[in-house]
Amino acid sequence: MTTLHEYLESADCEPDLCTLIKLIAEQAQPIREAFITHQAYVESENVYGERQAAMDTWSDELITRVLGESGLVRELSSEEQDEIRTFPRAKADYAVVMDPMDGSSLIQTNLAVGTIVGIFGGGKVLQRGRGLKAALYMLYGPMTTLTLTLGKGVCIFAMDHGGVYRLLEQDVRIPDGNLYGTGGGRPDWTDPHTAFIAAIEANGAKLRYTGSYVADFHQILKYGGIYCYPALKGKPTGKLRLLYEAIPIGFIAEQAGGAITDGSVDLLDVEPTEPHQRTPIYVGSMNMIRRAKEIFERSRA
Ligand code: AFP
């Protein structure tokens, strides 16, 4: 089976970008080994006022250190850090956005969690998602998988017992599907979101939601359907973050024939104005995204 190194060499990927992707992907092993000793919460809170799990800070510090030392990253913005990090002595100008441990509140329940990363060129993190050079996520489940796009389709690798990523699937396409996951409590849903969920349920949609965006999205990537974290009553921008969660996953979704929207616009076309801005997210199969946009359009009429 093709290894990640072999795939990157054959994919005509910029050498420094290849090195950066391999460096990030390799952190899955130490991260996986750290789960058993870093299950608790730490005293600190992140910029959103959310309690930080030990693995939030541990994985953030690991990846930030490795990327800072690589000399390949000019700017890095992390969900777990208040400020954008700059590395002025970098010899390359990649800019990395990341959620180092998405779903961290689930680690002690042994549900799948993951690391989400977007890589821009041009040395700046505040860019539209459509400008990404690469997007990837490592998913720590029964397998350790790496889902990756270089902007030329989506591949899925699994790590073998020797720590080598082996190609499971390439040119991955999101099928039209009927699974849906949605955040927020039903009493807090807005009318358009309530109407959308009612419409897809009437069409046979089945609920699958773990509380781990990256895991729930991966299921949508494989089986088809939609993941939603909508605007809620009193929370018009929802919970998830544009830069660290919407943009990298949305880029992968689009490369697999799906899409990402806030119900109205394509989130890959939104210009981030500040690193921690939140956005409502609908991401998944084109059939579901079209349905969501129709219902939101009708609600604005
Ligand atoms: P944690 O990283 O704090 O576990 O939050 C996970 C998350 O950002 C995303 O991965 C989930 O889909 C969403 O929050 C779950 O939020 P709810 O607990 O409100 O459903």
C-alpha cells in the first residue's frame, strides 16, 4: 500500500509543504500515547472561556513547538492560543491554522477525537479558506487516520503498527446521504434550522452525533449527510470557529464534492476578520447543503 511519503512525492507537492505535512502527521503518535496520562481538565480556560482539557494544551504546545522549530511556518493561529504566533526567522512562508484537539471533552469517554489543520501560503493566517494550499485532520479512533487534501482531491491514510501512514482511499467523494448531526438544544434552534431538520427527517434522515466535530464529519465524508452547528437563539454565530474548524474541514468537504455554508454563503469565501470568530456551520453532501440553503433562502423572503 502506498505510503504518505510516496503519495506526496507523486503528487507534485512543493518540497517544503511535503515536509510540513509529514511533520504534522507524525505528531499523531506522541499525541495518541499521551491520551492515557492527560485525561483530566486543567485549571486554565481558552479565549472562549471554555475549560481546557489537558490534551488541548499538551497537543497545542507539542505542535506549536515542532512547527516553530521547523523554520517552515511564518504564522500559526491555534484555537487554544489567544494570540497569533509569528516566527520571523522562518525560511518559508507557510501559515498554519489549527484546532489541536477537537472533541477533547470526549477523551475520557474514549470516543474518537482529532487534530484539524489548514495550511496557507503567503505567511498570513487570516485568509479565505479557498486559498488553502492543504488541509488535513488526524482522527484518533479504532485506527489513527489522516485525511488530506492538497487541493487535488481527498485521500485517507491509516497508520500501521510501525507508525507508517498507508493509503486507504484516494479521490474520496462524499455520497448523497441521509445521516445528520446537529449541535445546540432543540429549544434554542432558530426557525430555519428547525424547519431544515424537520424537512430532512421527513425525508428519512437519521441522527448520528457524538459531540466530536471531526469524527462526526468523517462519518459524513464516508457515508454522506450533513453536520450542523447552527446559529442558536441568543448565539447568532453558533459555537464553532471559522478559522480552525470551518475552513480546513470545509476545504476537504469541497474537494470531495460537498460544500460548507452558514446557511446563506459559502464559508470558504468568507474573509476572516479576527482569528477567533465563530460561525454557524452546515457541512456535508451537496444534496443536503442545497436543501439547507433553500430553506434559509425561503426564511429570508
Ligand atoms: P470540545 O473540543 O470542547 O469537546 O468541543 C467539541 C466541539 O467544538 C465540536 O467538536 C463538537 O461538534 C461540538 O463542540 C459539540 O458541542 P456541544 O457539546 O454543544 O454539542
